[in-house]
Amino acid sequence: MTPRKERADAARNREAVLTAADDLFARSESPRSVSMDDVAAAAGVGKGTLFRRFGDRTGLIRALVESRIEPLRQAVEAGPAPLGPTAEPRERVLALLDAVLLFKLDNRHLALALEEAGSGSPYQAGHYTWWHTTLEHTLQQLPGAADSGFTAHALLAATRADLVEHLAGQEGMSRERMREHLAAFAAGILPTTPVSDTPGASA
């Protein structure tokens, strides 16, 4: 059965809500200060429309994050190396983590709002599951990698929004310095390829 196409007015309302929410979260001192009433008023729609469309405040934030992450998802699933599936596994793990960090830095207000949402765990969000699954699958391709599922969780923990916010906002760490630290941390965890397995190495 072909999915029913979204009505034009409903699509406009959805876009207006996402735009208004994005702006409010970006300008707020704390993500918790933004309410559904605030978003409805800014978007010019009834609060009932928000709840029918997004379920609750967490659902709204997740929808906004998902809309932002879609281009990155396409690059990871079908793009070229180093993010795409044809990349060498170790190179791809490092590129994936860098992409997560950059996404958190570029969307600090949204990432923090999602992690601070009281009605759901960030670990249950669709985008987190996707990142974890992609990392786990890539780690499984590395010789000597142990417990790829836990390792993927541990690596992603280094990109948590509250940590990124603390480093960037409180400690004033630069974007490039943060990327360097994350790359070094991940490289120290990942298994190294034995010399004997390196193409062209002498026996």
C-alpha cells in the first residue's frame, strides 16, 4: 500500500514547528526552559497540533534532530570513504566518531536538549541506535577487536552532548583541539593491525 502523501498545509505546519523549535532552543540559556507552549506560539499553531504530530516535547526534539542528521546518514550509508561503507574499517571508525562530534558541536543546543529530555533516554533515540549499530558493525571488521558492542558505546560516550557542552562552553576548548583529543583517544582503544598483516610487509 502506497503511503498517503502529507497534505501541503500539514507539511507547512511541521516545517514551521521545527523551525520555531530550533530557533527557541538555540536562543535559550537552558534547553529545559523551552516549553511546548513556547514552540506553539512561535510557530503560530495550536498546542494540540504539536502533541498530535510529535507526541510530546521529547518527540519534537527527536524529530528536529532526525531532520538535521539525515544528510549525514546518507553520507554514512552510501557515500565515499572515509565515512561510507567502502572505507577501511579503522579509518571509518575514526571518521564516524569525528562526524558525531562535529554534529554535536554544530547542533549543541539540540543535542543537549535531547539528552536533557526528562521523558526518554538518549540511548533509546533512533539516531543513537543507528550510530551505535554502524560503529559496532565497523568495529567487527577490525582484527582483534573485542566486544564491539561495548566498545561502540564507550567511544560514543566521549561525544555526549553534556561533555561537548562542558568542554566547549565551560573550558573553552577549541573545535580542532576537541577533534584531536577524540581521535587520539579512539586510536588508543582500537586494535592496531599487526605488521605481518600489512600489505607489502616482509615475512
